[in-house]
Amino acid sequence: MKRVLTGALATLIATSIALAPNASADRDTDFANQLHGFGIYGQRDYNAWLVKITCKRLSTGVDADATESAEFLSKNLNRSTSTEQVWQFLGAGIPMYCPEHLGALTAMSGNPA
């Protein structure tokens, strides 16, 4: 079961990273557009703020890994947000806002960064 979950997680992370838009003038809008592709809606500024806080939590050690970040996000995103969407949010947000933490995502997949 853990192997299946790890494989699914790796696929989600790889897809999120691959779909990350190129740099543009408005990263928050690009992030919101990417989230819409996953069926994640909400205020653009709130979602950008939430991912920025997630990055800060990883930087300061409040969250030790991506699992703890996902737990934080699941408590702060809309209640109807699925576990898959939480990971898609995280997988899209980290490369866009704090690529220095990509290792936190790749560690979850079991593949070295």
C-alpha cells in the first residue's frame, strides 16, 4: 500500500512540476491558473499567501518535510479540497515560490533530488 501511495505521490509531484508555468510578470496569477487546472479555486491572493507561508514554514523548520506542509495546507484550504489536490497545490507551489525546497517533494517520492 505504501509503495502504491509513494508511486502515486511521485506521479503527482512530477506532473505538478512539469506543468509549472514559466516565469512571468505575475507569479500569483500564474499559480492561480495552474491551481484551476487541478480544480482548486479560491482567492488568488489567499492561495499565493498560503503557499508563501508554506515556504516560510519549510525554511524555518516549522514543517520538517512535505508531509507536514501538506497537513498545514489541508487545514487551511477549503474543506472540500481532496488529499490529491493538497499535494497538487504543494507540488505546484514549491517550484514556483521556493524551488530551494524541491528536495522536500522529491524526498516524498523516494527518489533523490
